[in-house]
Amino acid sequence: MMVDLVLVDCDNEEVEEIRTKASSSGASKRFYDNFLCSVLDYLVGRESEAKAFLDKITKHRKIWLQKFSQG
């Protein structure tokens, strides 16, 4: 199986917000780590959804992540 890699800008505002929240407490950091791993695991097998997510503006990515977290 061949996997396409997509580069993500790790300096963007959305990632920085998550880093800030995660660093505020150990429990929060573990939650965000687990959540981000779940998001990545989900998207890695769904190339078209991953590309659509990356094409969204920050506001719409946040909405998508909120919906994802609610199941």
C-alpha cells in the first residue's frame, strides 16, 4: 500500500492554539495528544477527506474538529 504524504504548516495559528492549550496542564496535553492522534488516524486512510480538511480555512477546520470530537 502506498501512502501519499501531505505537508502541514506546523506554524499556523490553529496548531499554535492547540499547543498553548495543551501545555497549560498535563491532563490537557494528554487529551490533545490523544485527540490529534485520533484525527490523524482517521484522515490517513481517507485521502479525499484529508485534502478537503487541508483546503478549509482555519475557522472551518475548527468546526470540522469540533464535529469530529463529538462523534
